[in-house]
Amino acid sequence: MDAIRIRGGGPLRGTVPISGAKNAALPILCATLLSDGASRLRNVPALRDIETTAALLRFLGRDVTVLAPEVHVAAGSSVRPEAPYELVKQMRASVLVLGPLVARFGRAKVSLPGGCAIGARPIDQHLKGLEAMGCTIRLERGYVVAEGPGGGGRLRGSEVYFDIPTVTGTENLMMAAALARGRTTLVNCAREPEVEELGRVINKMGAEVDGAGTDVIHIKGSERGELAPFDHAIIPDRIEAGTYMVAGAIAEGGDVTLEGAELSDLEALVVKMRAAGVEVASEGQNIRVRRSGPLRAVNVTTAPHPGFPTDMQAQFLVLMSLARGESVISETIFEHRFQHVPELERMGATVALRGNTAVVQGVEKLYGASVMATDLRASASLVIAGLVADGETEVRRVYHIDRGYERIEEKLRRVGAQIERVKGAES
Ligand code: EPZ
């Protein structure tokens, strides 16, 4: 297994190009199942999760060509609406084939994703919504078996109230509703920009989605029972951009420009960065981050969009570990999302965990150490800590980071980081 080795140093300066959004590409690739035509997705990042999704679509019978930053999906042989545990266990987002498959083919058998490092992450809201659209749902030996009304018929439009805003739950039901008979109304939806982006694509495919990006979405399903293919370039990755914003601010004197990043997608983070004393400005299609003084401690509570993104919690906590004073970071979305804390403490951070809250006491500096990545965003936070730590840091199990960050060492080296990947560092 590879590791990433970082020699802590001075401020980062320069420009980082931001890739397309992983969490927009995954549902949009699954939406190709709603059409038999040839679709093209552009601005797709070269990531392990994209490869896993491509492998899943191929297993389902699609013809998929990944030529980053483009992915082409065409009909291929007949579809076998089954997503096996071997593929789903690699990436929970594989559950996003459930809605399109049962809506398009009348039945689907999809492995339950199972637990995850950051929380239990059930899919009850996804299943509740499909049942409301007329599906029968059975759980069989670790699989969800879903069938359309009357043993495999077309889904019917319905009203679904989410007990909790769920990103992939909203996306799964949007795709199912796009082929259901009649109208569907989804209430208390997730409002993430990636949900809005999926709405744009489904509209391009010929269904009528209204309100994506708000908490109430109306969908009028296609009369024909199949949608048209699409050609679409996806939005920039706001979480990748947010990660480099923190990297740019981690050392005093930092001055980093994020090429092709959308400030409006990151307002909650920008407000907190500015409160911490970091200058953040929009410059045309770019965001510029500069830090010229000490960091101030700031409290943060994660929340569904447009609240502070849970996917930025770990990275922001590293920033607060070097701020003057005490900050309180509350994680309200996932129950086990502080696994980066013990690793940061190995680097000299002072953090007290109390339930879903981390009380961070700022320190003068961090020290390089060997640390272990536990999940995608935790691994990004350890890399950021290594950029400013005294001496050398080795981040292990970096396969987590390859799931969501395209060419991270190369991008960081462009702005002055001393970072390298050590192949096969771990047996
Ligand atoms: C999406 O996960 C993202 N993944 C996650 O990003 C992100 O952390 C999360 O949304 C929250 O923003 C993708 O888009 C592929 P949820 P998702 O359903 O959809 C509970 C990353 O780092 N819940 O919005 O799985 C759930 O347990 C990843 O890129 C139910 O109880 O998250 C959680 O507490 C990590 N029942 C909360 O809702 C359900 O049926 C929000 O989860 C569904 C969810």
C-alpha cells in the first residue's frame, strides 16, 4: 500500500486547478441507466470511485469508456439489474443504481452497503421512497430486492417526506421518479449543489425536474418509460476546493488561487474562514485565499447544505488546531467522524472529544509523525497537517485519498509543498 510523505514547510503560493465534482459524477453516471442511448460526461475527475462506478455499470451490462476527464456510457448487452456485494462494498454510493434500475427494468437486486467508518449510514429513506412509488422491497441475505408494482411494472408518481435530508436518498428517488408514471413530490430534500446538478442532467434527458437544490422537488416522469442520453460537463468539486482553501491558509503568508472553483457553493465555509482571519475573495472563475496574520479560534457545527459541510469538518479542525484560543467543532451528520483526532494528537494537536463535539485548544505548532488515514476526508486533514508540521509526516493507507482527490501530490507540489507518494510503503 502506498503512503504519502510530506516535509512540513512554509506557506503555499500559486494556483491549483479544481477538478470536477466526485459527488456529482457518481449519481450522474448512474443516471445513464435511465437511457439506452450513448451518454457523455465531461470534466470527470480521475478517481478510484469513478473506476468503481464504471466497473459496476459494466457489470450491469453497460458499455463504459473512461478517458478522464470524459466518460462515455452506451447500451452494451442486455442489463442484468443486480449490483453485487463485491462492488458495492468498495463504494457505498453504488446504492445509487437502485432507483434507476427498478424504475427502468421493473426490478433490482442491490447489495446493502453495510456499515462505514464514519457512521451506520442506513438507507431506510431510499427504500421508504421507492415503496411510496409502488415498489415491493425485500431484504434477502444482505441484498435489497426491489420490484415494481404488479411484479415488475412501472413505478407511479407519489409524495415522499424525508425524515432527514439525505443526499443520495434524494438523488435515488429523483432518478426513480424520472421514469415513474405521473408526478412525484419530494419534501425535506437535500439541497446540495450536487443534487441540483443531477436535476439539470435529468431535465436534459427529457423528464421534468423542478426545485432541485431546494427542500421541495417536483418531478414529472417521462411518458415513454425511457429517457434520452445526455452530454454534460459537471460542476467543480466544492469539497476539493474547500480542502485546498484550508491548505492555502494553514501557514501564515499563504496565497493560493483555486482555478475554476465556485465561491457560492462554499459560503458556509468561507464565512468561517474569514472569521478565522483568512482573506477569501472571488476572482472571476477563481477563488483566492490569503493569510497574513494569526488564526482566530472559531466554532463550527456541521449541517446539511447550505450549512457547514461535514465533508470539510476534518480539514477545518486542523486549521483550528493552530488557531489562537479554543474552538468547538460539532459534528451533527455522522456519528463517528472524529477518527482523525487521535492521529492529529500524535502530531501535537490538543483536542478533547465529548460525544459529537471536539473542543480544540490551539497550539503553536504541529510535529511530523507517522499517521493512519481512516476515511477520505480524514486523510485530507492529515495531509494538510503534514504541510505545516515540523519535520516529516507519513500518511498511511492513502487509498482513502485516491477515492476523492485527483493527483493531490502533484497539485500541492505546484504551490510549493514538499510532498511525495511512496509506492508500496506498507506491506
Ligand atoms: C453524501 O452521502 C456524500 N456522498 C457524503 O460525502 C457526504 O458526507 C454526505 O452526503 C453528507 O453531506 C455522496 O454524495 C456520494 P446522507 P450520503 O444520506 O448521501 C442519515 C465524501 O466524503 N440517513 O445525506 O450517504 C445518514 O446516516 C462523502 O465524499 C438515514 O438515516 O449521506 C446521515 O446521518 C462521505 N437514512 C444523514 O442521514 C437514510 O436513508 C445524512 O446522510 C439516508 C441517510
